[in-house]
Amino acid sequence: MSRPAPYVSPLPPGQRVVERLPVQHVGAPLEVRAELYRLSLSGLVVAAREFSLDELRRLAATEIEADFHAGSGWSVRNLRWRGVRLADVLRLAQPQPAAQFVRLWDGALYDASLPLADALAPDVLLALELDGAPLTREHGAPLRLIAPAKYGYKSVKWLRSIELVADDPQGFWERRGVHAGADPWREERFA
């Protein structure tokens, strides 16, 4: 008796599968020394915080398996990401009631934003590992955001700063005409 083929979820409209996660970013890959790394969490929070990589690693580790969808039309299936839930980190800072958006910034050129409700989803990670290995510099080491329900331009590499704000600050691509919603299932590519 043969086993049924494993279920493969459909792709969002307009996407095609590629086998490996391409390396794409704005500007040159940032060089971040792990021993000096700090992630700042500020803005509309009760307790602003800073985290070292060791502190982030000590928080409850979560692993997710998710497809990664690029706004340019490619998708990679079944990537395994390991890190800490953004919701867990935000909870430590205690968002104020006025906080409605999360601005994520690499400390140099690139930023993105998410509605706070989307940022609190259980599959939104501050990723330290990809497919069982530490992130490489090209893929955002030492820390990047992963938001599987959004196009990849929301998944900020070399993440250095998280700020909670009242109004949507519009990220790098949104300021250039890309859709702020970034929902692959609705093909929210352009505003």
C-alpha cells in the first residue's frame, strides 16, 4: 500500500516557487559584530529595553516552518526559522494603549512597519537561525524579522531597532509606492 503524497499548500496568486532563498537587500549587507550587538525597543512602551544576542537567545525559543513570499513574485517553501516571538519581546516592554504600529529598522538604510496586531501574531519571529544553522550575514545575521503572512519586504534584516508608534511611519518600500498591507493572498504589492 502506498502512502498519500504530503499536502502542499497552494501558493498565493502570482507567485512561483524557487528552490533556495535568494539574497536580496537594499545596499550592502551590514556587518554586525555579535558581541557588540544590541536590539533597542522603544517608543510607546512602559519600559524601554535593550537586548544583547545572549539575552534574546535565553528567551523562549520558537521554531516555525513557513513559506517565504517575495513581492517580486517568487516563493520558497518550508523554511525553518528559529528565534523568539516578537510578541514575547514586546510584552516585556509593555506597549502603551496608544501604540498601533511597530517600526522595525536596521540602523542604516532599511525600515518597515507592521500594525501592532499583525506584529503580535504567533508566527512573527525575531529569527536567529534558518534551517538549523545560524543566520548568515547575507540573510540578515545576527537577527532579522520574519513575518510569514506578509511579503518579504516586511522581514527586516540586520534588525537593530523596534519602535512602537501611534501612526504608520511607512517603511522604505512604502515610501516608494509599495503597498503597506503586504498581504500575498491579496496581492498587495503596490499602493
